[in-house]
Amino acid sequence: MTDPSATPTSPASWVSVSVPGAATEPLPTVTVTAAASTATAAASGSARSGSAAATATVTAAAPASPGASTAVRRPVRVRRARPAWTGGVAGVVGLVAVWWLLAVTLLDRGGVVPTPWEVARALWDDHELLWHSARATVLTATQGWLIGNGLAIGLAIVFFGVPVIERALLRIGVASYCLPIIAIGPILTTVFDGSTPQKALAGISVFFTTLVGTLLGLRAPDQATLDVVRASGGGVLAQMRFVRLRAALPSTFAALQIAAPAAILSAIIGEFLGADRGLGAAMVQAEQALEVPRTWTLALVASAAAGLGYAVIGLARLLVPSAPQRQPGRRPMSHAGTRVGRGRPLARAVATRIGRTLLSVVASTAVIVGLWYALIEAFELNRLVAKDPQAVWQYLFSEPDAAENRDLILDGLWHTLSDAALGYTAGTAAALGVAIAFVLSRPVEQALMPVAMMLRSVPLVAMTPLLILVFGRGPLAVSVVTGIVVFFPSLVNLVVGLRSAPAAAADLVIAHGGGPFTVLRRVALPSALPALFVSARTSVPGAVVGALLAEWLATSAGLGHLMQRAQQTFDYGGVWASVVVIIAASVVIYAVVGLLEAIVLVRYGPAPSRRG
């Protein structure tokens, strides 16, 4: 029976345990009753969230006689969870320990990989150089980040309001994202003065990811919320102002977070290819002087700057409220409202999508060609360096050597796409596995997210030669470089997608006996399908650019190596023709991913909200 002396208001939660039995019973029956229901609820809530752990101590006395019962008081004490930053510190410490171990064992090859102590000493000795270089790079990258993201968000709103413009001009965004920065950087440096090339590269690198993320967010509002605004007399503008813009904040901030490291790294690439200040210029000087510890120190400073930008935007993301989003789930209806369970309706929808894609490609090509001519005329660019569309056409189809030029470029394209596919598969698979681990375990996320940010923030244009010395010049090195480019954007999008699962659906699975992996398989993964395709649309062109970078700097095959050789021989026709071909291939791949997205989301994705 319950001990009358136990009160619910006592400092600890007392649980009475009645032990009926006699001295001859070796295994008495134990019945537990809670004296304070609030303590039970608190303990179960702490156990569910993982934020605290419950501990208990039990003391018991043997019954004096048969039939007698003894009340046993068991205080339950809840310990506070460790601060979130401890996981990050543990992850960084573990990374440094692994780095030190590899530097003195497997990677001890002529000083290519210095120990953390050597890097720390270089950090102290060169602190003034590092400060001035980092300040110049961050200032340039911030200006490019603001310009690129401002244009992307503004155009996303326009695209959403006018779908015809979106279908025609979104390919221009894809083309801008697929520009091989390593190839156009020297051209921009030749044409423009000062820090304009670095700002342009930073803006180009962030534009497309923010455009796609904002468009995804504008389509995310819960339909019931839009219906409330419509019933209150609000039109499209009111829905945009009060609902859609707020609902777009999570995916937009996720894109802005991805854009922060991208802007830093693109500015460094611009400095690496031609500048007199900044982290990229300092890396060139350090590599030419064979100062390996200084090179690694500069890379770590660049990683720290990129990680700081990511963290600042993440903090702003937590402070800004967002509107309710639609609840993902299985959808039996197509975008047009027809059933797609079998046969002809789905085929008709796919054919319609292909037709619209072809029309938008034609319109986008016309716009790009017009802008191409306009930019050359507006800036009065040197025709020896800046080739127009007619010159590219002649290089590929009209010149006496056109057939040889085409074969050479197409062979390099096939090799580059093969490298990109291998790296994309490896990077996305790793990102999905890590994202699942993050969602299932907060401590794992706290420990590994700083490591993931540092991996994304590595300036590959400077570190690729060092990676080649470690992994060789074969497909493995290209896959590592490409996988690094793909990994972090995919990870961020997938984590957001997995956590977008509706809590009610997860609770329903748990109520029917499902565990965390069941919730993941039946609720979280289907809810992450839109984010998976968003990461694919942004990562596939990124994989191509990563493969080009690795081929440009490290290998003797592929379109990247072909462009490097053409630039060294002042064959700017070959450079521009290669750029056009790789952009066209990337746009086609992007369209194929979009088609697959439409087919999959028609069957399994969330129902889209109406525009009006």
C-alpha cells in the first residue's frame, strides 16, 4: 500500500513499493505505484527528448513478518543535459587527434601534411598576415554574397508570381550555377580591374542555391492558412506578404547558410587566379615558397571564416519566426488534379512536362544569346579574349578543324560527366547517412556538424594539389574533390527535409509501437523527398564543377584538363566552346532531374498549395 508520509510536494518524487511475501519467498512480487504523477510525466518527457537522464536510488528493508508490507521510497533525480557546445568541442578535438595521428603515420610524406602543432606555430607567427588577408577576403565575399542573394530572392518572388517567366528564365540560373569558375576566373581577371572579378564569382556561386531554396519555400505554406487569408478578402499579394514569405524563411535561410561558405571560397578562387591581396593571393605565395604549414594555416583561417558566416546566419534563422508549412504525405492526385495511379494520365503529365521543358529551353537559349552579345558590347570586351556565340559556333561547326574540335570536347565531356557521377553518388550517399545520424541523435550532430562545416569550407583550389599528393591522380582523387563539393549542400537540405516531418504522423507511428527507425522510414524519409530533389538540383551541377576543378588542377584527362591546356595556349575559342558545352550538358541534366522529381512527387510527394 502507499506510504502516507510521501507527499507530492516533497523535493524528490517518491515512489512507494509494496513487497508482499514471507521470509521463505526467494523472489517476492513487486508492485510499483507513483506518488506524484507530475514527476512521472517529467521523467518520461526527458527520456523522450534525450535532454536529461533520470537516475534513482532504492533502499529496502526485509518484512518483519509474513503478510506485512514495507514501503520503499525511491527518489528520482533528473540531471541537467550537457550544453550543446560540448558536442561541437568534442568533434573538433577528435578531428584534431585524428589529424595528428595521420600526419605522423600514414600521411607522413615529405611534410605534405603538417602536424597541428606546426600549424598552430604558423598561426602565431603569421597572425598579422592572416588578419589582413582574411579581412580583405571576407569584405569582398560579403559584397558578392549580398548582391547574389538579393538578386536571387527578388527573382524568386517574380518567378513565383509569373510561372511563364520562371519556366523560361530558371535555366539561366542553372547556367550561371554551372559556369566553371576555374575557367571564367582568369577571363574576368583579364577583363575587369580591382576586386570586381572576386565579387562577381562570389555572387555567381550563391545565386542559384538561394533562388531554388526560396522558390521551394514560397511553395511550402499550409493550404489552410492560405484559405484563411483568402476568406478574409486577401488576394495574392496578401498571401505573399502574410503567409508565403514567412513560410519561405526556413528553406531560404538554409540556402543562405549554404551560400556563406560558397561566397568565401569563390572569392578565394578569384584571388588565387589573380589578385594582390586576400587569402587566395597569400596561398599562392605560400605554395610558391613551399611553406606547407602556412598554406594549411591559411586554409584553416578560410574554413573558420566560412564557418563563422554559416553560424551567424544560422543564429539569425533561429530568431526569425516562420509561418506554418503544409503537411507532407502521400498524394494520389497530380498537379493538374487528375488521378495518376496508373496508365495514361501519368504518361500525359510526363509528356506535357517534357514539352514545356523544351519550350523553356528554347526561350532560355534565346535570352542567354541576347545577354551574351549585350554584355560584350556594353563593356567593349576584347574579341580576342571574349568570344561571341558566332565565334563559338564557327569553332565547333564551321572551321576546317571543327570536327576534330568537336571530338576532342565531347571525349572530355564524357570523361568529366563520369567523374561527376561517381563523386555525386559518393557525396550524396555520405550526406544521407550523416543526415539520418543527425536526426536520430542530437549529440552526433553537435559533434560532427563543425567537422562537416570545416570540410565544406576547405578552399579546394588551394588544397587540391595537396589532396592529389595523398590520393594520387586517378579517379579516387577526383571523387574525393567532387564528393566534398556535393556533401555539405546535400547534408543541409536533407537535415531540413528529414526534420520537416509532421509531429502528428510521427506520434501516430510511435503510438502503434513504432521506434525511431520506423518513424524515419515511414514518416521522415517520405517527407524529405522534396529536399532530396532540391539537393539533387543544386548538387548535380556542383558535382560537374567539382570534377572540372579536379581535372583542371590534378589530372591529365577530362574537359577540365582540356580547358586548362587551351588557356595556356591562348586558345580562347576552345575555352569558350568547352564552357558552352559543359553548361548545356548541365542544363540538360538539371531538366532530367526536374522530370524525375515531378514523377516521384506526383506519387509520393506533398500536395502543392494553390497560388491564388
